[in-house]
Amino acid sequence: MFDLPAVQSAIQQLGFDGWLLYDFRGLNILARRVVGFGDDEFRSRRWFYFVPAKGDPKKLVHRIESGALDKVPGSSIVYLRWQELEAGVQTLVKGSKRIAMEYVARNANPYVSRVDAGTIELVKSFGVEVLPSGDLIQLFEACWDDEQWQMHLEAAKHTRSAFDAAFGFIAERVRKGGSVTETEVQARIMDHFKAHRLVTDHPPIVGVNAHSGDPHYAPEPATDAPIREGDFVLIDLWAKLDKPRSVISDLTRTGFVGKEVPAKYTQIFNIVAQARDAAIQRVRDAFKKGEKLQGWQVDDAARGVIDKAGYGQYFCHRTGHSIGQETHGNGANMDNLETREERRVLPRTCFSVEPGIYLPEFGVRSEVNVFVDKSNNVHVTGGDPQTAVLAILA
């Protein structure tokens, strides 16, 4: 439900004169979420919704969809011709100097930049400065309430125990028959999710040996590989409770099919774990000091460890992503590689910390979830972070 006082308070806090929300045929999922559209609600014409820092909001809607924004407060301007639309936009932003939109200059952050360049040109033509709405979006799309935090903790218990089920299954099958396939382990994890009433948008990653060195490997019949004694295995899984508004738990762990883990795996794992822990500590330190923290700074903390160890070229993705009702949420990512993430790490948001080193013969990733609560306490969920590669047959 749209909370006008809360939105206006945030606009004032961030120093904007207003927030101009815009969508055409679902291109701006962020604006749709803020005004409260469900995934099944379709609008065929352009609409704008301007929320000033103070005063009453205004809507701009097409004549054949004049009720498109009835669920949010404010008066309506109805347009039919394109000339009326442009004049209506000018009316919405009149008197404003600095407004927020889902836009980032040079598309430097495509997770936020959802409004097309032509629309931005139109708005700017009326003499206003358009600035990124990234932190506004976080406040109303990425921040969890207490119920969601509790649902995450419940999901995290079951995602953590899914590793015990999966690695135990590998051990059992290897001891009895000599091998088990990646897709069979994947199916065992899905059975575990079903038994604990968890749902996921995609089956988990189970990668053996070289497959673990591909960050986005997904087992399927054409690539399905056997797992045998002496193999290295990476499992990345994510799921949430099968309840409305529930949020994801997303974790990665690694194991070796043997009684003792060879030094080459331990060496790489230790570097990755140090990088993970450095990122977590960067978050803890910032919130303890009351320091403003941006996503790129967390990425730098992890990446610096791997760079120093000489494996920087093998860490080929960001340190972490926002987590919400989707696995990749709409808050700040921990990224200074693919984008320079300048959105702030905010209280009541959750994100993954998952550095990795991906070599041709195997890859190591260690993933935990970090949640900053409303009192600025930093929590690591999904059990204690992994401290060593699991010896699966020990």
C-alpha cells in the first residue's frame, strides 16, 4: 500500500523536490512496485505520477485508462494527444529543480536506470535536473519489515540444512555405487525444499570439478556429470517460504568427495573465505561507526583480498547482490566491477556476500547473506560461514 507521508519524508530526507514515477507497458517494474501494481495488472498507455516533497501528488493518465492510478492519492490530469502528454509532464514538474527518477547517467547502474532516454530528455527540457532514485527505491522496495525478516530466518534454517541433505546424499551414493550425478543431487535438494515448504525460481547449482569453475553453470541433461570419489563439488542454492511476501535465502558451500581435502582446494578456499570475511567486517565497521556505506566499498573490501593474493583475474563477478522477494532484489548490490554501486547499504536490507575464484579445473565460492536490522545491527544468516571445504566422506 502506498504510504504518502513516508514517501514524502524520504524525498525530503534525500534532498529532492519530488519523485517522478513513470511507466509504459511494464518497462519500469520499480515504479510499478512503488505505486502498488500487482504483476498481473497491465496498463497499455504511458502514465506519470509526481510526488512532491510537500503538497499533493499529481497523476498524468491517458483518457482510455483514466483510472490507471486510482489506487494512489492525488489529482489527475487526463491526456489524449501527445501534445497534451508533453504539456502534462511540464505541469507535473513545474516549480521543481531537482527530481528523482529511475535513471542513472550513462546507464551506469542498469538495475536502477529503467526510464528510456527520450522520456528523460522530455523531462529535462522543462528545466529540471533529473537524479537517480536508487535510494528512494530501496526504501520502498528493498527494505524488509519484521515479518519478512522472520520469514528469512526460517527459510535460512532450511536452506542451510539442505547442504547437509545434499552432501550426505553424495556420500551415501558414492559409498554404495561409486557415483551420483549432478542432477540427482539437484533433485535431492528440490525434495528437501518441498518437504520444508520452500519454493524457488530455479533449481540449485550443483557443479563438479570444472563445472564449479563456471559461476553460472546449471546442470541439465546435456551437461550432467557424475560425481565420484576424489571430485570437488560446489552447491549454490536459494529458496524462500511458500508464503506471500516471503524473501529469499541464498547460500553457497563447497565439498570434496574424500576423507581429507587436498591442499590445492584448501588454499583457494582460504583466500575466498578471507575475502568474504573482509566484506562482512567492512559492513560491521561502517554501521558501528555510523558511517555512510555504499555497495562499491563492500566489493572493494572483498576484491582487495583476492587481488592481493594474485587471483584477481579469476574473480569475475560482483561480491554480492540485493536479496528480496526475488533472488536478485532491487536494493544496493555489492559491486565495483560491473557497475560502481553508489546506492547506500541501508538498514532493513539484505544482500549476499559471495566472492569466488574460478580456475579452469575447479572454482570456489563462499556465499552468506547479510542483513542490517532497523537498529543497525549486522546479521549473517544461514548458519556460521563455512570455514573449510567439507570432507564429504570423512
